[in-house]
Amino acid sequence: MVSVVGLVGLLVIVLANSAVTALMTRFFRVRMNTRWGGLLYSILLCPVAMFVLFMVLATLGFGGDLTLGPGFVVFLTIVVPLAVGMTFDYVWMPAPDDVELPTSTN
């Protein structure tokens, strides 16, 4: 049986992974000059960073006793935050070309 503390810890992992994905996706979209480069790098590199973050947070005690099954845990901690983070960046944030940056004073 999963406790409330375990579910709160799992929610912390999901939110942290979603934030990491949104930031990485924005970074790749800003830095890449191609249309598909940011998407491809986000799909390939974000799950690696999320897995590392998941392992660090699970080692620190977040997530509790994850007896939900390994497939469900991977889906909940990798796939869902990947979809949420990328959707946040692609749908809610303006395109990098639409953002006006201030001019340098140097």
C-alpha cells in the first residue's frame, strides 16, 4: 500500500522532472537554429536528465515505497513529465523568435 507521504514524494519527483524538461526544452529551442533540432534533442536528452534526477531524489527518500510497479513508475516519472514540460514550453511560452531581447549597452 502506498502512503500519503510516498505519493507526495512522487509528486515532488514529477514536478521537478517537469520543470527540468521545460527548461531543457526552452534551452534547446533557443540554441538550435533548426526547426526539428530542439524537439529531437528534447526527446533524446531530457529523459536521461530526468532519470538521473529521479535516482537522486529517490535516494534522498522522495517517492517512498514505490510498489506501484516498475512500468507505472517509469511512465509516471519520465513519460508524463516529458509530455507536460514540452507542452508547457511549446504551447504556453512564446516562440524564441518572438521574444525581443534588450540591446547591449557595451
